[in-house]
Amino acid sequence: MAGVQRRTFTEAVLAALTNVGKPVGDAEIPRGGVAGWQGEPNQDGTNFVPYVVLTPIQTMPATGPWDDPQGDLVIPYNLTSYGVSREQCEWMADASREAIADLAQQDVLQWSGTGSAYQRRIQQVAVQSIGAVQRIDQTDPAYYAQSDIVALWTSR
């Protein structure tokens, strides 16, 4: 029996998020200084580039049938979106959830312990929670964050 390789799902989600056209972080702020404040906050000529950070979180127990207990698995992710205003933060969160929703009914390549390939299907993408918008006052002006949980319902 082949196990589940989460990394291939995470890579598919990261690729989908790049379709939003804004920086994406892989469990950390996007590298290269391309996200957040560009320059000193509140100075002439500076701006805030909205971004999202994808973080894999703990799955629930698999629910596959007796002969394939890992056949069905829900794989959740935390999406934390950032913006200079509440509106921009919510736009980033909405766009990120929509980009991931496009993964429904797609196959993701997995590898068995013997090196042979097989497919797992993303049956649906479910938004499990839309988080509260939080104001972050560590800079002047402040910026905003929202953390959502989106889950991929997968099967063999």
C-alpha cells in the first residue's frame, strides 16, 4: 500500500496561489523583499504589496475503506493573507481561496514505495473557516492579516 505524499499537494496549492499574481510564502513571508512594505512605512514613494503565506496543518485521520485505509484523506492548509487595509487583506484572502478552489477534480501524481507512479484526485476544495481580520500595529500605518483554513478532500 502506498502512503500519501503531502508535499505534492502542497506544491500544487503553491502553484495555484501564484495565479493570483501576488507574492506567495511557503510557511514564511515571501523571500526577496517582494512582499509587505516596500521601503520605510509612511514615507513618500513607499507602498505595501499584499501577500499570502501557505502553511500545511495537521490532517484528520484518513477515512478510506477497510482494504485501503488511506484511500480518502482530507489535507488542510492555513492561508494567512496580508494587506495594508482591511479591504486589501480581504481581497487577498478571497483571491487565494478562489485560486485553490480551481484545484477541484484535478489529479496529483504520487509515488509508491516501489517507485511506480499513481494518481490521487482532489475531489473537492472546502473552506473550513474564514478567519477574523486582525489589525497589526507594529508599523505606522498599520497593516492587516486574515487566516483561513482550506482543505483538499482527496481519494485514490
